[in-house]
Amino acid sequence: MSNRTGFIGLLFLSIAFAFLLAQFILSALQIRQLVQPLNPGGAEQPPSRRIVLISQELDNPFWRAVEQGAREASSAYGMELDYTGPFRIHAEEQIKLLQKAVASKADAIILQGIGDPAYRQWIDRAVDQGIPVIAVDTDEPDSKRLAYVGTDNLEAGRRMGELVIRSATGKPAQIGVLVGSDAENQQQRLEGFRAAISRSPELQLAEVKSSHISRLQAARQAEDMLTRLPQLSVMVGLSALDGIGIREAAARAKRPDVRIFAFDDLEETVEGIRQCAIAASLVQQPAEMGRTAVSLLRDYFGGQRPAPQHFTVTSVLDRSTLGAGTAGAVCR
């Protein structure tokens, strides 16, 4: 009888131990499930997206600023950014780099529109293969690009015209204009500028020439205009290097009386404003373009299709907005 009682007791102890062991294992599994999402190493991470940014010119300060903004956003969203571009402005090289990005199966592409049919075909091919494309700085509206991010160039041209109108204060003025190229963004700025000054009959657009996005060419073209058209009293540059080139030309032609209006905020442009050699500059936001483009791609991958146009702001840079040491000074 005692043996049977001992056996039954041992059986109950075994059952109790098995029950406690099962409870322990179950609790451990529950704790592991709760802790695992907090452990980055244990959580399953989505694959990193690779974005290729193709610039107009690799070391151009404007495009380096676009890269900076895009890289900041990519890092924040856990994406990879490959930055590339031709060493010198070269449309055919941009097409080849686009082809390479498509062939490498990039997850997304950010690029500048160049208005080339072959380029548009490759943009469309990328989109057809599931690679979203965003245009920055210059749009490629006839392609299947996802969106455009950049300056409202028509409005920027109008703002430039209004700056010139206020500077003229109702007095007659002959105006010479440099555009960077025949690219869409440059032509839109010119169109907006023409529209603005057409409201002031005392202002006359005497001549328009192209600098081919070259400081040297900007200086040569501006000096040629100032030499042949001595009546010019205002010169306007609609791309970043134009204002600097015009300033050099005005110095060589001994024309300190010419009022110069520039685009963007390169260091020498800012210094020209500080020294009263340049009246004002209309400044874009290239870093914001890069950040916005990557943010739109992040949203797109999350299932949100962006609006087709996203305009970044422009601001006026003159001596009143430069800050300390200039605001109180008056240019002659």
C-alpha cells in the first residue's frame, strides 16, 4: 500500500513539474515575442532602396547642393544614394548614365530634364520597368517621369523682371540678357522676364545671348554686348554663372554704371552684391530640391503617388538681406 501511495505521489509531482515547465517555456516564448521587435538585429528589415541621382555636371556647386539634400533625406529614410554625372556638361553622357542606372536596376532615379527624345525614351523605359523617375531643376514633362521638383521658372523670370522694374524707378533703360542655354528652365525664365518688363514701356530688351552655362562664355558675350550696345544700362543673367561673367565684362569694359542682376548665390555672386558690383540675385533652393525628391520617392514606395509638380521657393538676395555690415550701407 505504501509503495502504491509513493508511486501516486511521484506521479503527481511529475505532472506538477511538467505543468510548471510548460508554463515557463510558454512565458519565455511570450517574452521573446515582445522583445524581438525592439531588437533591430532580430527584426526583419525591409530591403534598402537604391536611388541614383544623375546631375548635369558632377562638381557644379548647384548640383552638389542637390546631392547634399538628397543624401540627408536618403540617410534619414534608410535608403542608399548613388551620385553621378558628367565632369563637364554633356547631354550624351547624361543619357549614357541614365542607361547605366536602368541597366543596374536602380530602385529609383533622380535626374535633370534635358529635352532630348532619346533621353525621354529611356525615362519611359525605366518607368515601364518599375523604376520611378523624378526630374529636378529642369522638367521632362512629355515623359513618364513621376514628378518634377524645382523652381517655378516662369514665376522666377517674372520676379527677376519685377526686380529690374523697381530698380529702374520709372526711368528708361536698355537691357541685355544672358541665358544659360536653350533648356526649358532657361527659356521659361526668359519668357517670364519678358512678360514682366513688357508692362513697363520705358524698359526695352535690347538683346539676348547664351552663355552655354560657362563663366568664360558669359564674360565674352556680356563684353561683346556692352561694347556694341553702349546704351545698355542693365544686364541680367538667368543662370548661376552669368552674373559673375557679366561683372567681369563690366569691369573690363569700364562700365561700373551697368546694374547687374544675377541668379543663385555662388560665393562670388554674394561678394559682388556685398561690394555693390551686383544689384541683386534671385536664389533657388537646390538642397531642398534633393530632399523633396527623395521624400516623394519614400512616399511613393509607401503607396502614395505624388502630384506632378512640386515647386521650391526662390528668394531675393541683395544688400538688405545679406546681414551684418551691409544692410546700413548704400551703393552709389
